[in-house]
Amino acid sequence: MRIPATTACLCPLLICLCFIQKSYGTSQLRPNVRAQSNQTKHPDGERDVHHRPKRGWIWNQFFVLEEHIGPEAQHVGKLHSNSDKGDGSVRYLLTGEGAGTIFVINEVTGDIHASKSLDREKKGHYVLHAQAIDRYTNRSLEPESEFIIKVQDVNDNAPKFPDGPFAAAVPEMADVGTSVFQLTATDADDPTYGNSAKIVYSILQGQPYFSVDPKTGVIRTALANMDREARERYSVVVQAKDMAGSVGGLSGSTTINVTLTDVNDNPPKFPQKNYQLYVPESAKIGKAVGKIKANDEDLGVNAEMRYSITNAEGKAMFSITTDTDQKEGIISLRLPLNYEKRKVHTLHIEGVNTHRDPRFSHLGAFKDTTTLRIIIGDVDEPPVFSIDYYIMDVYENSPVGTEVGTVTAQDPDSTKSPVRYFLDHSEEEQVYFTIGLNNGVIKTTRSLDREDVAWHNITVMASEVDNPSLVSHVPITIQVLDVNDNAPYIARDDEIIVCETSRAGQVIQTVRPSDKDNFANGRFSFALPIDLPVNPNFTLKDNEDNTASIMARRRQFSQSDQDLYQLPVVVKDGGEPVLSSTSTLNLRVCVCQRGGGGSSRVKACRVPAFLSTAGLSTGAFIAILLCIIILLAIVVLFVILRSKKGKKEPLIISEEDVRENVVTYDDEGGGEEDTEAFDIAALRNPAGAERRRLRREVRPGTEGWLMACGPQSPSLVLLDTEDMHHVIRQKVVEADRDTSGPPYDSLQTYSYEGRGSPTGSVSSLGLAQVLPPELSYSDLEDWEPEGHTLSRLFETELSETEQTIAL
């Protein structure tokens, strides 16, 4: 901070400091002579350790005032060497921080001046180096030495509050001297020099509510019973002044915003002591009918309260709950209202704080009361039945129009309007009852059957004549009473089992009757029909407990002789009138088996196995079935393999190749009659073989039939041996030249029967070129009809063959 010239001139302290410093810098410099080193440093860098040092620099530590604003440069000090004779031969040099820019030295006299204004808060001292040399030879006359120039502080910085303004809080009604906040100011001046940084605090604004400690800066309450409800916020201005608060010191200030926090020092208050509320008598139970609220000047939990009804009469009819968000009391209805019975209800309501502060118990009870007067409004109400639920009864089979019961409803209002009655038919699809429009008498519309529907539920509606839109409902349950209109019977879906080993007098089965009527009709009785002869096999015993036992009259029943018996049983009830029925029971004779190894017999028939007569057990029968299945699988597999093997392709692909081939057969051939495998006639007559090939191409399959059916030649034209050998050689040459033949070597075998047979050949191979003769079937005309059919078949086949040859 730079101090203006007018301020510096007016300040006597600064003038004295400047005078003292100037006198100290000149007159005190010379007497203080101090050797800087015990060794002399020569210019050539050599040291004479045995040379006695002589007196050197004459000076002292320098000081310079900050914020100098004079017209001339500020004199800092003077350098002087004993070698200086005043003839100007010594030259003074200055190096280091600020040398040449801030600090300037007179090279002849050694005077140092500060050419610029300095600020101690930016830099407090400067380190420089001084040197004295011979002006003419540039030889060092004094060793280079280091010295410091300190910037001397002046009060040029005011105290500051870097974090201001501030906010603080203190509870209301706090005691005097309660700490609120502590302030701390900072001063950039030197605290070790003078009073420039010595700060004193004081309040400029906020009295008489608050005070501040001058040394510590602690703000405290200065006034008792400060009420938040009266004033919540205060602004306090605090000043910090240096120079210990003396005249001429610099100062700074800041603001502290103090807020009083709430405490529970105010009880709830109802704005009025009496309230009035209108509620219609049709208000629903449990629904809110009104609200009430007490005011509390406190905040938050300190303002929370609980509402209650204090009088018993009002508490019985109404209830009150607290809405914590709105701080209201919600009044609800407990019981239905009736304008005709009571028109006004009075409630005493109390509001109490839930969080009390014992420090303020001397202020009294933190609660308040008020009176609420509830006026009931008259509303036109629907009719009211005498009871809420009706139960009636009527006997079944009663005639149509029988009276069942009566319902009654009245208008609760003072007008006492007449009431009309109706039935709600939406509950039942069929209408069994009707009701009198004016008197409410319920009657039947049809005969009722208890066994069909035992209970009927209906709803009766009642409405006023003056206001039919107001309707009330009441449920009615009608019970249909039983009468004895159903005969008892014995329901027996299953047959009764009679063991072959039953003894005379043994109980076979106990039966119980069924009756659609209830048991109010009395006890059931059992008997055998009296109009039938005595049953020699079974009898019946009435146990007189609504059951009867079927007993055997004889022993040793046989299933093979008779397996089914029938026993008619007469059962009667004890109702009025007495009803009876006859039920026929089926008793089946069975071979009973013992169960679980015990002596008791299981009443179930054992079915005989159908294979028992053959002497085969079930395991043997299953084994036989498995063997049959395995055999069938083997047969099917064999057939499949045979079918695949029969589909092998022949080695000779071309059908025009007339050469004989080696063919392997797995089965025995048919001898000379088998003309399909080997065609030896081609060896004896190649021309005939060629014609035979053409015939095969025209109709395959016909040749075999012709050869088989044609007559055998009485004589065969046999070739001699030379012709045979010639044919074989010719076939070999043709095979060698045939490029379309198979590309593999083949073995061709030709058979020759030879000569000398006295009977000649019986082979049919030579018949290839002989046409079958004309056959006459005239002798077949005398045959039976089967022979005529055979004749027609041969003629048809022969004609087709001739046509093929002609082609």
C-alpha cells in the first residue's frame, strides 16, 4: 500500500524516522570498521595466508523505508574503503537483487539510493554484493562482500476479514453473555515492529443486543429475553482497528447476520373459544365431518400438538385425530346421527403441545381448550325395517298362496310417510314368493320341494310413497320344512359278495337305507316280502338301529351251481304317513380269498385264469409269446435279405451280346429244359441265333413259352467237329475286335454234345428255328366247361405268338 505525500508530511512519526535513519546511515558508517575476512584475496586468485589483514570496508547494515513518495531518490547508505583517498581512484561496484534497477550506487562516492518505492509486504529484504576496485588497473582493492538491505515497515495495511460477511445463530430467550460468534481479522503489516498489526475490535452496529470482546473478537448476547416471535434476525457490524486502536490507525469492518432459533416458549392458542359446525344426519360413520386448528407461534417440533375431546358425551359420538402436516384436528363420526332423537351435540376440544421445554414451565400449561357445538341437519331418510335380518319357514308341498311371514318398515322422519314393499327378483331366476305392496306379507307363488331347494334367500325393498327414490333393503332367509313325501330305499350299486364257505346263520352284509327326507320321520324297519315264499338261502334281521343284516340260511354255496341270487327287502319309515319300498339286492357267490395272511376273508371274487385248464402258468404263457415274436422277427429278416440278394445286376449289361458267359447259380438248374441260362444253339447255327435275338427284341418272354409248348424235333442237325472249331475261332476273333465289350477278360465256355447217340438228342435247343405246328382243339369240345376255358386260353396265347413271329 502506497501512502500519499500529504499523509507522510502530516505524520510526525514518519518525519522523525526519516531524520534518524539519515543521520544513522552517514555519521555512524565510518566509526564501525569490521574486517570481513582474515584472508586477502588477490586478483590473480592466490591467497597469502601469512599476510596480516588490514582494515577493510567501513559500513553498517542498511534500512530503507517502504512506500517512499518523495521527489528524490531515497538515500539508503554509503560504501567506503580505507583505500579510498578521495582522489577518485577507487571505483565502487554493486551487484545482487535489485542492483541497477532498484538500488543505484555512485561509483565514486559509494552512496546507495533507492530509485523506486518499495513494499515490504511483497519483499522484506534484498541481498546484494559490494566490491571496490582500482579505477585505473581494475584491481580489486577490497574482497567482494555480501550485505542486506531491509525494508522497514510502515502502517500501510488496514485489518481485513477475508471470509466476511458471516452468519450466526443463537437460541431465543438466551442468557446474557451467551457466545454467538468469534471474529478474526488479519493485518499484512509487520507484527514485530511497532503497533502496525495490533488490532482492537469494537461494535459499530448491533447494540444493545450484542457485544464484542476487544481483544478476542468474540460476539456475545448483551440483552436478555430476546424473543424470536418479536424479532428473528439481527445485523451486527464489527470494526477491527490497528495501532491498538489509537488515532491514525487503519481499520476494517464486517457484518455478522445473527438469527434467533426457535424454542418452545409459546403454548397453543385457539383463535376462538366457541365454534359451531353443521353436520347432516346422513353423514357416514368414519368419515370426517369437520376440522379445527389451534395456533402456535413456535416452529417445527415446538409447534406440534395433539387434539382430544375431553367430555364423555362428545367422545362417544365423535372422534378427533391430528393432522401433523397441517397441525389440524380432524373430527370424524363414530355413531350414526339422528335428527329426530337429538339435534345438537357439544364437544370440548383440547390442544396440547407434545414437546415441552422444562425451562419455560413457569410460563404455565402449554395447552388450550375450546367448545365446538355441532348442529344436526334434518335429511329425508329411507324407511327403516324393524329388524336388520329376517328368518322365516314354510312346509314343503304347501299350497300356492301360503303365508310365510311379514316384514315391517317405517319412515324415520317426522313426516311418517307411508311405505311400499317390493321383492328384489334379481337374486333368483325363478319366483317362489310374492309380497304385499302395503302390508309386507310374504306368500308362496308355487309349491316348494325341500329336496329340491331347502333354503331360499330373498331381499325385500321398502320405499316411501312421497319419495320413491329413497329405498332401503333387508335380507330374508326362508327355510323349507320337511314332510314325509319320499319313501325310503336301499341304495346298493355294488353286488353283495357271498363266500362259498359261508355258514348257516353267518352275517353276509349289513345294509342301511336312504331317504331323501330328513330323520325326523322316525326309525326305519326292515322285512322280507310276505307275499313271497320263504327264501331257503338267505334271511333278514332288523337290527332296530336303522340297519338290517342279511344272513345265510344254509352252508356251502357253490359258484359253479349258481353264482347269483336275488333277495327282495321291504323298508319302511316312521313318518306320517308311513312310506315303504321294496329293493332287490343282488348276491353273488364267489371264491373268497384270505388277505394279508390273517384269518379274515376279503370280500372280493377271485377271477379264474383262462389258461388254468391247460395247465400253463402266466410265466409260461409269456415265454411262449416271446418265442413266437422272436421267430417271426427272424423270418422277416431272412425274407428281407433274400429280396436284396435277388436284385444283383448281371455282369453282361448289353442284351445284344450273344456270347456265352460264365454264370454262377446258387440253386440247381433245370437241365436241358432250362434254355434261359445257356443258349448252345447259337454255337451250331449263328444265323438262327441272330433270328432268335430279333425275336427276343420283339417280344421278350414269348420264346420260352414257344420252346416249352412247341413239339420237339424228331431229329437234330448236328455240326461236325470242324464246324464247331471254326465257330469258336470266329467268336474269339469277334470278341477281340469288339470295342464295345466289357474291358475285362472273360472266360467263355461252350458245350458240345458230340455224336454217336443212338437215340439222338432230346434237347430242345435246336427248336429255336422251328415254328410250332398248328394245333387242333376240336377234341376239346367234348370236354367239360373247364376244358373249353383251357382251349380258349391256348388259342388266344397262340394267336399272339404267331403275330409276334410275323412281325
